[in-house]
Amino acid sequence: MSWYKGLSLNDALNACFKKENNGVFRFPIQDIYSINKEKVVVGKILSGEIKKGEKVTILPLNKECRVKAIRVFNRKCSMAKAPESIGLILDDMNALKRGQILAKPKEPKVTRNILAKIFCVRPFNINESLRFKCLTQETTARINQIIRIWDIASLEPKQNKGLLETTDFAEASIITENPMAIESFTGENSLGRFVLQNNKEICAVGITVDSVGKV
């Protein structure tokens, strides 16, 4: 349209991808394989790049390791970047498991106390035990406090009655059973997005505003 001077949809999507791709290295561990009697952690690079010999931090362990080798479809390479799916061999493969995050150089926060904004897709009682999922990270969680609720249709505040209804939008404090690596959501970072499950069904989607306290 003649009045629109902004980016095309394709250019806008590419700009978002490039912003995340140029960021810090983030690699959620999807699984650990044994290939030719050698352990390999596999996953997809969410942002940034990794080179052979660089150090990464394993979260939430807060343990530093060095990258010994990078595997891409069973071939060796010295560097990989987002959005490649790769395998990594570290100099210490002990205690590694699905759900951990490899990061460098700036690390996400590791916490059990998360301030978030959530959108309810099916009703649930806020006192119920929930399942918190962020990328490959997963743990039991509960809502510690509902700070405020809005009716999404009218954008008017609602009274907190201990029940979130479908299409409710709320700011809440969430406590997780296990420490989670999270980042404040800025529009493109995947560690700032999560879902809540109740009885194995998604009941809410959310974005992280901040962590209330570090572990």
C-alpha cells in the first residue's frame, strides 16, 4: 500500500531472526547419544555460534566445560551457528542430561522464582500443581501469587477469585520445583517463553518478565 513505508513481512521476520542469531550462544540439550562409544549431546542452536575449543556454561549446574568437537550429520566441523542442529562433545560429559542449557558468554538467570505474564487458554485453579515447560526444560510449578488480572476483551481489571478463566491475561509470580534457566522476554529470545500444563493439557502460555531471585 502506498501509505506503508515499513518493512515487508518477509523482511521483518528475517530481521527478527538475524537479531536472535547474532546474540549470545544458547543451546538446549535435547538428548544424549552414544555414537561409536562416545557420548554426544544433541540439540538445535537457538542463537549465536559455537567454535571448537570455546568454553560454555552448563545451566542450571553452573559448570564450565570446553567444546572438544562439533558434529553435524556425522561430519566434523570447527564452527556451527543458529539455527543448525548439531552434536557437541565436551571435555566433561558427566551429569549432562536433557533440559540443561549450554550458554556463553552472558548467562541466563537460574532461578525458581519467576515473574511472568500469562494468557489462559483453559480455566484452572491457581492453587493446582502445574507443569512448567521452557524449551527442553520441564519441572513442577505453582502460582505463588496473582498480582493482577485483566479481561482480554474489555482490558478492564478483574477481581482475583483464585480461578483463571479462558482468555484471562494475568501477571503472576511462579515458583518452580527445580531451578530453571530463564531470560526476560524481549521479543525473540526463546528462554523468555514458556507454557503451563494442567493434567497434561496446556492451560496457559506465558512470557518471563523477570526473576524474583537467583538460586
